[in-house]
Amino acid sequence: MYDTGNLSYNWAKSHMQILTHSIDVLKESKPLKGITLGFCLQITKETSVLLIGAKELGAKVVACSGNPLTTQDSIAAFLASKGIEIFAWSNQTKSEYDWCQSKVLSCKPDIIIDDGGDLNTKAHFDRRFQSLKIIGATEETTTGLTRYYSMQKKGKLRYPIIAVNNAKTKMIFDNKYGTGQSTIAGYLRAMNLLFASKRIVVCGYGWLGKGVAQKCAGMGSKVIVTEVDPIKALEAHMDGFNVMPISQAAKIGDVFITCTGMRDVVQKQHLLSMKNGAIVGNVGHFDVEIDSKFLLNQVVRQVRPNLDECVLSNGKKIYLISKGRVANLIASEGHPPEIMALSFSNQLYSVLYILKNHKKMQNLVYDVPKQIDNQVATDTLNSMNVKIDNLSKNRLHIKPDGKSVKA
Ligand SMILES: NC(=O)c1ccc[n+]([C@@H]2O[C@H](COP(=O)([O-])OP(=O)(O)OC[C@H]3O[C@@H](n4cnc5c(N)ncnc54)[C@H](O)[C@@H]3O)[C@@H](O)[C@H]2O)c1
């Protein structure tokens, strides 16, 4: 187990140049000395690079998983052997998952690094942890932010939270390119069927949906998009995809991928109207997008790892990937390391920013400072040996009469 974890860590590390370079540069000065960091992230090989890096920068590192199912056990074992206090294993029950989160909070973290908002929510609403002195937090994903914005509106935030998810160098690359690619990987492993020529229904045309639709189209699929937002729907239409309501798409789709972060996207009546043999799955954060409860209450047989056959009362067989949970992480291994290097560089710089600035910050959700975002993009371009131009210093100002002058 250790060897597998160690090899995976080294493999990821060798493809996360910008993160490892920052850690190497900062190592000497130990900027995180005396600080306890509480991580609640997907425990993957890429995350191990961030966790071990944080320890090298002087932090005490405690961690649990942001998802009860997705922990890679060899990585958890490897992290434990490296002195990380880790409370995570794969396929946890709800109470085990909860216990692990409580253990992290019992270690009194100064800063929380969360993915989905479960740990921060617990730190806010579980009486045992309400008196913890947390100076700030960061959030990796859209769903976590939705929860904090609602808490902020009610004046319930106890400390500042930096929305790492909203950094351009996170959202565009992790949500779009990362999920785009890892969703294909997860679906391929679960079903091992041809993408070319299939009608793939992508629900939601946000960052995830765009990435997934683009990759499916690249594989030769006929992509249908469903949306609730007229602007996103128009964008999908102009990008060349077929746009229609789910009630219509349900009847003709071969494969369904929910990417919304919202509930009740594919409901019982949609499942009943699908073609015999349709395959449904989800890559949004929670398993609330498809009525998987209804499907799993039918006659169910496991056909392949992460693929269940559900025989409905109307005789149709519908296939469910990863029980409706986040398929790119359960049926595959999540995002590639090159992408996670961008997300985790934003995480690292945001933690350092909180450490330096928390006294000036209010109990609000903050975007990642623009200079961090630009730094991550510049570092990544440099690591890929891509050069760009500089903006001209001679700015032009257009006067109301249409004449231009130098600003
Ligand atoms: N699987 C992963 O690795 C991964 C990675 C990043 C984010 N996420 C999660 O994926 C989800 C989506 O993230 P995002 O960044 O794309 O969000 P987003 O807000 O950019 O996009 C979501 C889209 O879904 C649309 N939508 C909402 N309800 C819908 C419905 N009923 N039918 C059709 N469309 C609907 C919205 O209008 C929006 O355009 C979140 O839960 C996020 O946390 C998962």
C-alpha cells in the first residue's frame, strides 16, 4: 500500500511543477510554522502533493476527505507514514464521514481548506466546535460557495473565506478542462462503450458542462444540452449543441451526465421515459441531481464496477454510474495533476494571504486576489515555456467626438 502511494505521489509531483516550485522557494522560511491547517479535500495523489508541501512549509497538517467514497486508500496510508494526521478511507458510512470531520476540528485548525463546505459548515453549526478560533478558510468548489453565500446573507459567517473556486485559474481549468477530461475517464471505465455517434445529454452548461460537452463532441458524440439559464442555453446553442428541455432529451439520449450542482435535475418521470439501456450519471458535487434513490429501489444488479443495472416497473433497464455520486472521482481518479497544480497553487497562496491579512479581513466570502490569479497563470505559462506580449504603455482614450488621444 505504501509503495503504491509513494509511487503515485511522485508521479503526481513530477507533473505539478508550479506548485512544487513554489514550495521549494518558500521551504527555507517556513511561512506556516506554528499553524495548524485542517484540510477537507478529495484524498488523491494530487492532494498528497499539497499536504506534504504544507508540512514542508512548517504547518501541522490534519486532513479528512471531502467525500465519503472517493479516498484513495494507498494515498491515505502514504500520507499517514509521512506524519500527516489523516482521517480518511474509502467507502465511508455517513457516521464515519462525520467522525473524521470531527477529528480534524478537534485538532483546532487555524485555517480550513474545504471542498464542498462540509467542514466549514460543521465548524459553524456543531456546538462542540463553535468556540474554535479559526482565522480563515478557503473553498475549492462551487457547491461549498453556494452554502457560504447563503450563510453570509444571514450574517452567520464566523471568519473570512477565500473563494478559490472563483479564481479564473481554478474555475476555467479545473471545472472545465479537469472535469471535462476526468468525466470521460470515469464514464469510459464504468461503461467501456463507444462515445462516437452516441447521443450524450449534458445537463447544465456552466464550467463543468462546457468542458464535458466539448470533450464529448471531440469524441464524436452528438451532444444535447439542457439548461435553466437562458444566457447559458443560448451560449450552448451558439456553440453548436442541441438545446432542449430534459423532458424531451430524456426520451432520446443514450448517456446522461448531470453537471449542475442543483437537485432534481433528472427526476423519476424522466427516468421512466428514457430509452431501454440508457446510462445515467452525475459529476456535480452531491448525489442529488438524479433520482438515484428511485433507481436503486428497483431490481438492481451490479454489471461492472461502478455500473448498476436498474430494471424499472415498465420493464426498461436503466444503468446508473457510481450510484449517482461524483463519477469522475469514483469511477476514475479525478483531475489530472497538471490541472490540480493550478487549483492547489491558488489554495497555497490563499492560505498565505489569510495568514498575512486576516486581521484586516471581515467575516465575508472574498475572491482570490487578482495578483494571485495572474501569478498562477504566469507561472504555468512559464512552466510550459509559452511566451506572451506586453500591453502597450501608450493607452488610447476615445473622445466623445470619436477622435482618439493618448491617455
Ligand atoms: N466532479 C468534479 O470534479 C467537480 C469539479 C468542480 C466542480 N464540481 C461541482 O460541479 C457542480 C457544477 O459546477 P460548475 O462550476 O459548473 O457550476 P456553474 O454554476 O458554472 O454551472 C452550473 C449550471 O447548471 C445550470 N443548472 C442549474 N439547474 C439546472 C437544471 N435543473 N437543469 C439544467 N441546468 C441547470 C445552471 O444554470 C448553471 O449554468 C457543482 O456542484 C460543483 O461543486 C465538481
